Amino acid sequence: MKRFYERAEAAVLEGGHHILLDGRPLRTPGGNPLRLPSAALAAAIAGEWGEQEGTVRPATMPLMRLATTVIDLMPARRADAIAEITGFARSDLLCYRVGHPRELVARQQQRWQPWLDWAARRFGARLRVTAALSPVEQPEEAVRALTSVLERLDDWRLVGLHAATRLTGSLVLGLAIEHALLTADEAFELAHLEEFWEIEQWGADPEQEARQRAVRRDLEAACRFLGMLAA
């Protein structure tokens, strides 16, 4: 749709943080008040609206999309979100290694294993690693431990974690982001470790680079979203 407002700003109304477009409170696509949990997030989303030129493009407003997901879909879809994230505990990227070449095997062990060890210490979830093509069956106690972590998160953090996990292919990396232990750049490099190794050998193509830019942009937004909740 065309831009229909002159000014976008954050404001405190009725004890909550809102977005005003020309002085009018913004609502979500579902028709709910866009009430946000922090001043930082409200200011950032107001910035997204302020940056629209001529046409409002939702694809360029990742923080707005995450916020409206929380407001419009939670808590009704909370159980679905937890189930989907839990699926990554059973197929976590960090658990699937290559068998060769030796350099890449060593790089995965060096860069990925510390985060699996962290998850084992922090959450009591020791996940199994495989270099085979067939899926590895994860211990149910590890999956339950990680599910318990998800169930303790509020809806806002759960949606942020869902985005980070989906974009990295790893619940362990998603939790490290949620705990502010990894930046977006660090998590992106870990999630694309094998791909970067291949680029080192044979170079990148334009389509691959475009896809990586899109993933990096969305992952940065998820990290910012989670960070502004803490603020």
C-alpha cells in the first residue's frame, strides 16, 4: 500500500509503548493494539515505519513482523511454536558433521562442539553427533530438557527464539543468541560454516550471495528483537 502518513513515532499510552502514525495508534494486521514491551523496540519499529518511502513494504520491516506475530498469534499458537522449535532439538545443525575432508571435520569440531557442550552444561541436554547420512536419534531426556526451557519463555522471547532457530537451523545456536552469547554475525558464520568452507574452495555465485544477505538481514533483526526485549 502507499504510504498514508507523514510522521511515525513511539509514544507511551495507557502505560504501554505504542507506535503513532500522524498521532494515531497503530494496530496489527489482526486489528489488535500494537502494544510493545519496551521503549527500545517501539522506537526501532517506529523507525521502520519512518523509513518507508512512497510504498509501505512489509518485507523491509522485520521487527514489525515479529511483533505482530506475537500479538496476533500468541498465545493461541504458542504450543505449535514450541513444538516446531523442539523439532530442531531432534535435528540440530550442530549434530550433523561431515566425514571428510579432514580440514572441515576439524573446523566443525572446533567451532560447533563448544556450543553443544554449553547446552549440555547449561540445560542438561547432551545431544548426539553423527557423520552418517541417516538421522541420529536424540535422547528423550535431552529433548525434554530443551522443551522445558522453551516453556519458561514468555511469548515475545519465544517468537524471537523461533526466528533465530529457524534461520540458523540450530536450537542450540538460537538459545545462545537468546542468552546474548552470540551476535548475529557470529551465529550466521557458525550456521554457514560448511558453506563458507566450500566458498573458500570454489568461490561463491551471485544467487548464493543474495540468499546469504537475506538470511543475515533477518537474523540480525531477530537478534535485535531479542536484545531490545532485555532492554
